[in-house]
Amino acid sequence: MDSRFEEKEFVACCGSIKFAQQLAAAAGGSDNLEELVETARDIWFNKVDVNGWLEAFAAHPQIGQTSSPNTNTETSAQWSKGEQSTALATSTHSTLQELFDWNAQYRQKFGFVFLICASGRTTPEILSELKMRYSNRPIVELEIAAQEQMKITELRLAKLFAIKTTSKINNEI
Amino acid sequence: MDSRFEEKEFVACCGSIKFAQQLAAAAGGSDNLEELVETARDIWFNKVDVNGWLEAFAAHPQIGQTSSPNTNTETSAQWSKGEQSTALATSTHSTLQELFDWNAQYRQKFGFVFLICASGRTTPEILSELKMRYSNRPIVELEIAAQEQMKITELRLAKLFAIKTTSKINNEI
């Protein structure tokens, strides 16, 4: 299969190296978004182990911020900023402070950053979700976080796919 | 509450430091085994995060062996040997080799050692359980491993409790 996508582009979609390597090997040449996403879901939920999940979570900035010490690519940082644009536009000094405090409490309980597919969600919505999820058992919350990570990955794969398709059309004109 | 149990004694029962600290704080003076186990279950399943679970798993030797580079106490290593006595008595060179190979495969897929409450179980039983569990999704297997860890912890808490009770009686005679 020709390689349309590089492993490092998949790392920008989901920061687990195992995920990116396996996706590049299985669907690096795919020209079908649906198939690409299907393969990505199978790898993420069935093949990546808990260490890979934690590695991917660690690549995200804390919600309300736009960069993380572990954000592994520039693309990932830019996408994160875009995904949080509604939240940032609807935040005030006091809601941001509340988000910051709850984030710290969340990380203290669960050992990883609070993860939510923020696209189109306001800061009050995100805060209320965080407070609700805080009462979960750690194993339950781990699985929810992995599902949120997959939603983020799907949005990013779609963006990556669109970029590749546009550049292919431009090259052919 | 008087301290009957020390934190390091709880570490020998379950290698998560967070678990041992919280149990010592909540029930270090308990003279009721049922209450001690109940508190331990609550801490393990509701309060220890996934990093603590992985830390506890890492303190176990691979099944079929009796020491781990991470086994954090001498007591833990001795208990592990006792728990595996049936397995060791029922193993042959070839089943031990098979166990070794499947363990390696398991660790490769899940990122942690295969954990089973081996007490009273033969090597063929353990092998068949390992092969069955190998097909699980990583998140499912993580929760099963945590349940097995809790069974081991309960047996060890009961042993610890018995030792303390005997020594108290001896001191009083």
C-alpha cells in the first residue's frame, strides 16, 4: 500500500506511539476516511494497552490551556486550540479559575488530565461535565477518557484527511 | 486509633503505596478482619488510580516464578511462593515453558504481568485461564487483573491479621 500518511501525522491525532505505528502499518495508504477511522477505532480500543492510553492522554493540554509540556507536535497544539475555541470564547476569569481548580482535583484523583472532546462546548458545559465525572470510579473514568480521546482522534483524522485530499487535488490541477 | 498495622505490612499485601498509606490511615488500628477487608476493598476499587494498580501489579513475580525485580518486600516474596505451591507441585518442564511463553505474550499485549489468585490452582488450570483471558480487550483485562489482585490482598490481609492476633495472645500470656 502506498504511504499517504506518515506515522508522525497520526501521532498528532493521538499521542500513543503504538497507536500511530499500528495505524500507519494497517492503513497508511488509505484513501477512504471511513475505513481509516474504523481501523483507528479497532487499534485504539482493542490493541493499545493502558500505558498507551496514558501516553496519549499526557499529550493533551489541561482543558482551558492550549499547550502541554507533553504536546508532541505543533499540529496537535494548533488543533487543540481550535477544538477549545468555543470554550475559550465563553469563559470568564472566574470560570477559568474554577476549571483550573477542578482540573487539579481531577488529576489528583485519577492520575491523568481531564479529557473531553471540547469541540463546540462552552466552558460552563465542560465544568459541569468535569464535576459529574469526578465522582466516577477510576476504572470507569479511564474508559470514558479513552472514549473522549477517540472522539478527538476522529475529528483530527478527518481534518488530516481533508488536508491530504485538497493537496492531492491541487497537485493534479 | 492505635496503630496495630504498619504501612509496610500493607505494602506486602498489595504493592501500591497509595493503597498502603490510605489503609494504614483509615484502618491501621482495626481489630476486626471483616472491617479491615471492607476498607481495603473500598480504597483499592474506588480510590487508587490506574497508576497505583499498575504499581501493585509490578510487585508480583511472573506466575511460575517466585520473585520479581519489583517485589518490594521479603514477606511478599514468601507469600507469593506459598500461593503458588499447588501450581509448582503440578507443573512439568513443558507446562512451565508454555506458561513462560504465554506470560511473555500476555505482557506484550497488556503491558503488565498476568495476575491470578493462584492459591490452590494447578498449572494446567492457570494456563487455561491465561489463554482465555488473553483474548480480552485491554480495559476489560485491566479490571479482571485488579479483581485478582484484590483476592490476593484479602488472603494476605487475613494472614497478617492472624500473625498479629497470635503475637498479641502470646504477649498477653
